[in-house]
Amino acid sequence: METMRPRLIGLTGNIGSGKSTVARLLVAKGAALVDADELARQATGDPAVLLAIAQQLGSDLVRGGQLDRAATARRVFADPEARLGLNSIVHPWVRRAMAAQVTTLLASPEPPPVIILDIPLLYENGLEHTVEAVIVVNASLKTRLERVTAGGLLSADEVRARDAAQLPLAEKVARADFVIDNEGDLSQLAAQIDSLWALLRQAA
């Protein structure tokens, strides 16, 4: 019996929308996950990437051979030019790593039915054309602010700055193939994932 080729599905949303939870639920259904955020963290452990960041954005952002993530975030979310500079260094590394992971999954003797590409800046970077369909996780700014600030790592102003650095979530929703409404509780979210997974498997 011929093995079906996995579907490549993009997953995106703005800060606090709950992408990671949606990804986790899809993985529990049997999807494979390629996580751009995790790969970006790995990229900043590459000495060549760190050197480029120090040279382009300032040596004060690299301390003891490690990226000062908090200082870097403050710099790039206050300065669009610095943010573009950082992205020009990190994004090519991430894209190569994502492509390598997808290639490995596609070549697997028992590939997953669906490969989820979790990419926060999917639309911003024009990557929607590299996947078969896009899932957008939607939630109001009020809800997203409450979620993120509850963790105590970011202030409301910092969350708003990061949200403003992305396309408006309403625009992503309008362009999506599938929209997950994440205003409710986990059981409501899980029910939507059940329906979504059935649709993804039918198409596969």
C-alpha cells in the first residue's frame, strides 16, 4: 500500500493567542511539529549567529557566550531597524533548520499524516505559500494580555509592543484556511481541535 504524503500545514497567531497549546493538542492527535520559535532559540546558541548579532546590534547583547534575551527583546521591539537586523540573521538559520526537519519527516518509513509548521511570522515573511493551508489561532487582545501578563514575564506594554510588531490578528484570521477560536477553556479548544483534525485527515 502506497504511503500517503504528509500534509504541510502552517500554524500562526499573535502573542498570547495559544498557538503552543493548539500545537500540543495536534501533536497528541498524531501530527509532527516543526517549531520555528524553538529553532530560533537554538539559532542563538550558534557562535556564528551570536557573532553576527554582536557585530550588527551591539556586543552588549552577548554576555559570556550567550544572548541576553531580555536586553535583545527590549532593543528590537523598540527599534524596527534593529528588529529587521536580528531577523536577517536568525531567520535564514531557522528556515534551513525547518527545511531539514521537514525533509527528515517526509523521508521517514512511516511519516506522520500532518506536519505542523508553527511559525509566528508566517504571513509577515510571506511563507503562507510554502504550506498547503494555514491555521490561525484567534483570541481578543484583552484575553491575550491577561494570559501573557499572568506569567509575570512581560508587562502589558511589552505585550502590546510585541503584538504591534506583527500583522493585526484580524488580518491573519481573514486570510486563514482554518480559524481556531481560543477565547474559551481547554475543553472548548480541544473540541475544535477534534473537528479540525478530522478535516485535515479527510483532506490527506
